[in-house]
Amino acid sequence: MELHILVNIFILLAATVVVVYICNFFKIPHLIGYLFSGILLSPKTLNLVDEATEVEAYAEIGVILLLFSVGLEFSFSNLRKIQRYVLLGGFLQVILTILVTTVLIVLMGRSLNQSIFWGFVTCLSSTAIVVKTMQDKFQLNTPHGKVILAMLLFQDIVIVPLMLLTPILAGKGDNPLLQIGLLLLKLASMGLLAWLLAKYIIPRYFKYIMKLQSQEIFLLSTIVIILGIALFTAQLGLSLALGAFVAGLIVAETDYNKMAISCFVPFRYLFISFFFISMGMLLDYHIFLEHLDLILFWFVFIIFVKTLAGFLASIALKVTRRTALAVGLSIAQIGEFSFVLSKSGLEYGLISETNYQIFLSVSILTMILTPFILNNLDALLNKFAKLSWLKATN
């Protein structure tokens, strides 16, 4: 019997317990401990873990469970309340980030196609980090929490057209109008399926399951729903995470949503830790040390651009400037789907291997900063509130 998978899991969890314990002692967010554990155990550092493939698979499960739990706590009725935030706010945040990033990078001497691609990878924020931190602080239902979640949901959808446009930027793609038309058709199919499941199928399905009065059967049946819908969205060319979120929305419309939440919370925390560990394992610290000046420059660049775009997009939604600034600061990091997109850019020659590693380093730095921002958001906003332009609408 092959034991290397169990050995890898043991090493990962044992090291993570130690690192997180140290982080807890110094009051550092646990998410940062997970990232540092991945960096420490990476094949490029201590090389204590042979294969990162299994960890990446667990990480994918973590993101699926996280998005499912968000859907559970949100429901279709709540989603309808923020549909304007999703469509208008999310669209403006993505477009503004791409435009500002493209213009600034073109001015630095890069080609237009490369600059647009850097706008693509910059516009996506970390659903996993932001949502988990805000869930822990019960901030998802605050005014800024609703706007943030809406923008993150739009980003999870827009990753698909961005992936389709990447080979086109490299001069290797098919007809973009045809691809976008197919995408809209897929999204419509997904919406129709979700409505049918929520209205007619899933409530009856759970009604029969609950007759057995077994929590084990309920848990297994819910996993079937999550995986089934997530795999269906993947077959459509959409993300697994989006399918998991839709599954959560559907289950939330039933009478068994609270039971589902209690069943999945322990699993969510286990697998989401693997996600952040796997992010840390991708980093080559040699590149970090060799290009520290560039990394710090791009770190400041991304924080500025994303805060600005999030702020302006929120202002267009007619929220207060304080709320808009809270949104901008909260999404001022690089997201997990940016890693997928950057790998595609590497494959098509839009970025070099060195630039990919620099981007990875900057991304992890922005991820590390995010929990500190979210945990101290009120204090930061109070400091900014002393500025006259922010006072005007407080």
C-alpha cells in the first residue's frame, strides 16, 4: 500500500499546527500561518513534501466547501436583493481594474496585449480569504459585506471569459464573439437548472431522505448535490466554485439549511487550510529575495489600483464613501483564480517564468495583508474619516 499520501498529510498538518500555534501566540491570523506552512514545506524550500498534487486536490475541495457554505448562508432571496451590486458593481470593479492597470503598465513600456493580460490577473480578488475572514467576524450582511460579496461573485463568473480571451491576446484564440455567446448560453442553462432544482427537485429529494432520520444519509446526500452541481458547471466550462455556490443557494431554500451548515463547518475548515497551504507551496523564495524591490513596487501598485477601482465601483452604486472605501480596501488583494489565469498566460507566452514567480510573491503578500485589513477595518476607516472628502457622506 502506498503511504506517501498519508505521510504528506501528516507532515502538512503537524507543521501547520505548530506554525498556527505560534501565529495564535503572536495574534497573527491563522490564514497567514497556513501560507507560511506551505512556504516552509514547499519543494523549493525544505522539500519535506514530495508531491503537491494531492494538496492542490484538497485545496480545490476546500474552495468548493467554502463557496457552498456561503451559498447556504445567503440564499436566492438575499442574492436577488443584491443583483444590482453583482451586475453593476462587479462589472465596474473588473472593468476599472483592467483599464487602470492596462494604462499604467503601457506607460511603463509593456505591449498592449501583455498589459491587458496583467489587468486580467489583477482584477480578481480572493473569495476564499475575504469570505472566510468576514464570515468569522459576522460581516457578510453588513452594507460593505453585501457589496464585497457581490463583486466577488461577479469575479467568479468573469474568470471564464477572461480565460477564453487569454489565448486571443496571445494571437492563438478562436472567434471571441462566438465564445462569449456560448458563455452566455451556458450561464442561462445554469440559471434554468438552478431554478428547477430549487423549485421542484431538491425539496422533494430531501423530504424522502429525511424520512430515514439519519444524519449520515443526509450528509452523503448533500455531498451528492454539491458535487453533482459543481461537476455540471465544470462540464459547462464554468468554475467548480461557482457550482458549489449555486448548490448552497439551492439547499438554503429548503428547510434543512441549518442542518447542512452544522454538518459541513468542520470539513470546511480542514480543507480550506489545504488551499492556503498549497498557495504557499507554489512560491520560490529565491525569486522573492532576488527581486525584492520589484515585488514591493508591484505590491504597492496592486493595493493602490484595486482599492481605487473598488472604491469607484462602489461609489457608482450610491453607497456612502465610508462603505466604498471599506469595499476597496477589502478586495485589494490578488485572488486564487488569478493563479489559474497566470498559469494560462505563462503557457501562451504572455508572461515569463520569472515574472510569474514575481506575481506569485506579490499575490501572497497581498493575501497576507488582507486579514490584517479586515480585522482592523473600522480603525482604518476611522483614520480615513478625518479626511474632508470622506466626512462629506458619513
